[in-house]
Amino acid sequence: MPAVLETTIDMTKSNIDLQKIDAYRDIYYFDKPLFVSKFYLMFSKKTVSKEFVDRFSDRLEEFKKTQQYQDILSKYL
């Protein structure tokens, strides 16, 4: 079934029934995704300013370029 790779990997590693059948080893994925979409973190307009959201987005984009971010991806995916 088509699914988000990171979600599928996490599910196969954390679900006891899927662990029993070692489902993680049977995941097949295409090098080129079938569909690409952006994910958005939601902030309440009532409690969080646009400036904060913009700063958060900028810092997150910078963080994703770091080795620390790559280490996190490697550890959990």
C-alpha cells in the first residue's frame, strides 16, 4: 500500500505484531515517490504570533541542514 515512508518504518518497528513477523525487512519503496506533499505544523492564531511562526519556520529550515538533524533521522528511521 502506498504510505509515507517514515510513518511506515516507525509503525513496523513499534508495533508488536509487525515486529513478530519482522515486517521492517519487507518494506519496499520506490526511489522516486508517487506523491510529494508538504507537512505543516499548526499554531493557534489566538496564542501564537505570525512573527513567532515565521522565526520557527526559518530555524527549522536551518536545522534540517545540520548534521544533528541527519543524526536524528538515522537514529529513528
